[in-house]
Amino acid sequence: MMSDSPMQSPFSDAPTVLPVQPKRKGNGLLWGLIGSILLLIVGIGGYLLYTHLNDPLRTLEVFPVAKYLEGYKSLQGSHFKGELTVENDLGFKDGSGRLMTFSTKESTHPVVVMIPPTLAGIYFVKGQHYLAELEVKEGGLIYANSCRKN
């Protein structure tokens, strides 16, 4: 016999909202690690770009040793970048500076450079490598306007 009442579902007493599943902790940690690595890469790249763009020697031409030895007059007053290796100290004169010989990658001939008194704090040792802003002055003497260890 059938009853007149509608059929009742056996699940009518169960909640209609599913319980919230706990989030996995691994995904947040993974994304945090990826974000940290990307931030580190961007930071290092930014620093390298900043130092490259702020290098005052980056726009200077490399010192043309062969052209200088042919005749210095065409180079007089010009500024160059020199990648120098210390060869010898020729002496110091108070008020004038230190006269030194350097070798370069571009030539086997040594180059004589005047290190002005403003750069007297630099201690040159044979075999050390330096990056310098060089200027050919009157009489063909090469002056180092700035110099830093390379």
C-alpha cells in the first residue's frame, strides 16, 4: 500500500554544503620559492645593468698603441680606455707624479704613463691589471686621469 505522503530522501538530514578541504601547504611554499628566485634574478640583473651604465669608461675607445707609436700628434688631447698591466715603476717626483710602464693586450710594446699625484693612493705591483682613463697630452706624454684595479 502506498501512502499519500511524498517520498522522503534518505539524505534529507545531511548537510547540503560540502566540507571545506584543507589547502595544501606545498603549493604556497613552491610559489614563494619561485617568486624569491625571480626576485633575486631581477635584482642581480638590475645591479649589473646599473654598474655597466654607470661605468664612465664604457664609451671610450681602447687606447690605440700602434697608432700612438706611429705618431702621437693625431691623438693629442683625446681620451681613451686602457687595459693595463704593471711592468715597471720609473720613479716619482713630488708634485708631478709617478712615471710607470705598462703593457696592454693590444700590443707587445710597453706604454709609459704618468700617474698624477691625485692617484698617489694607488699602490702598483708588477703584474697587476688596471683599467684607466688615458689622455695623450702635449708632447705625447700619456696621463692616467683615473685608474682602478681590474
